[in-house]
Amino acid sequence: MRKSVTKYVSSKLTEFRNFFRVRKATSRGDFSNVIWLIGDGRSGTTWIASLLNADKSYREMFEPFHPKKVNGAKEFRENMFVDADSKNPALKRYMASVFNGSLTNSWIDKELLSDSYEGLLVKDVFANLHAKWSVLQFPFVKPILLVRNPLSVAASKYVTKRWNWPSSPEIFLNDKALMATHLKGLDEVILKVAQRNDYIEKQILNWCVIHKVISKQFTLDEIHIICYEQVLEDPQREIGEALAFSGKKQNAELTPNKLRESSIVSFKGSSVIENKDPLTIWKENITQEQVELASNLLKAFELDGWYEDFHSPCMENILLSFAKSTIN
């Protein structure tokens, strides 16, 4: 009991001190340079954020759109789609508090902040379907999309089901604007996923919707694409290219210790903690039948060329999906 009280008091004290440091930093314009790292949950966004900010020169804002951890985000549902042409004053006000760096709480800033920064790195997995709309409202923001093998993502979510990942296909079916545009003609496909009620397949569906929408809304000059598997293969190159897109200087070397460092959301059973191959650990929790369901879903969403062997990304096919973006 004493330890829990001490931890609570310490957390509140840190939150209080961060409030004043954020206010000073905002008034100085410390957060005028903004990187927005998005992607599906369990795709490695926390780890990639730490590599992008290896020199700690940017303030890292952790999941400001989490609907259960951040009060301001509670009025916006998970997987909320906002069409690029829509008006949403409430969301715009909230986004302004995120991108100007004024928002803070014990979830967003888990540790005591520094006295000054050169920019802001926002990491989130709950705002993918209104990313295009948000960037149009705040064009100074540099968006980076992290992509990872959908079976790796689904398997990791399965192991962390206690974190209550979105798993309701009906959310998409009930969104008339989304179904009439980017998901047009996929009603029956999504309905069958709902009927089968397979957790892994529902997470694959979530992955498909996120990447279908983003790839149809953004062109390659508007967003940078980075793949988890390619960062594992050549971190210096991949992180360097992402930083070049975002305009952030690379002032810190990605040392072996930094690359092996577990993130704050690593868990018992993850490849980092268990020292297992992150490219194949998904096979421990996914059946061959579920692999086939995933293959069929990716084909229906025209994303089957992204991970043809469910191991390594095919960058040519991924980039081609963005290059042909036509829906307004």
C-alpha cells in the first residue's frame, strides 16, 4: 500500500512539474517542428519513435488519442474516420492542443520532461483513419506511417487482448461515409468477418482498413512509409531516410544497445523479452486456417502484394499503392 501511494504521489508531482515545463516550452516555440508517427497497434511504433528520437532532442508525446487514458480523447472513438473534406471543430481544437505541444498528462508524458526541446514527436495508434484530415488542418506536421506484417500485429494483439484492442467490424459497417468511399464494395467481406468472430481475423481486418484508407488518401510526397522489418535489417538507412523526410537532425548513433532496448510497452511473450525472432514469432499463436483467412482478406482489400510471404514487405507494391491514390 505504501509503495502504491508513493508511486501515485510521484506520478502526480511529475505531472504537475511537466505542466509548467510544457507551458514554458510552448511559449518559446520549442514544438514548432512536429513529427507524427502513426500505424496499427503492436506494429512497433514505440520502438521506432525511440530510434527517431535517439538523441532525445524532441519531446515524445505518447498516444494522445488513447480514448481511455487521455480525457480530451474520450469524445472521439477509436478507428474514427473523418473524410478529408469534413468539418469537425471539436476534433480540430483537440488536434491543435496535440500539435502545438500544450497537451500533457501522466500517460502522454510518463517521465519528467527536459527544460527545452527542438521539436515534438507524436506517436499514436488510434488516429490513423483521420490522419489525412488532420494533416490538412495542420500542414506543418510531418506524418510517418509504420507498416508491419499484419500477422505479426494480429498475433501480438492476441497476446495482449487485455489491452482491449478494437475488434468490432460493425464499427466500419456503421460508418456510411467510410463504406461509401474507401471501403466501397467490401460490405459483404466485412460482414463475414463479423459473423466468423475470429479474433485474429478481426485484427487483420483492422490492419486492412487502416492501410487501405491511408494508402488511398496520401500520396508519397505527403507521407513517409517505413517498414518494421526493414528497420530490423538496416536501421541506419531506414531511420536516416525517415529523419530526412521529417527534417530532424540525426545527432545520435543507433548503437547495438539502443537497437536491442525494449520499449515501455514490451511484455512477457514479446520477441524482445523472449529473445525470439520478431519476424516469425507470430507463428506461435496463429493457425494455418487463420493464415488463409488473412490471405483472403488482404486480397479482397487489394493489399495482398504488401506481404506476399507474410515475412518481408514488398516495398515496390506498398509504394505503388500510394502512388495511385485517387480518392478525394
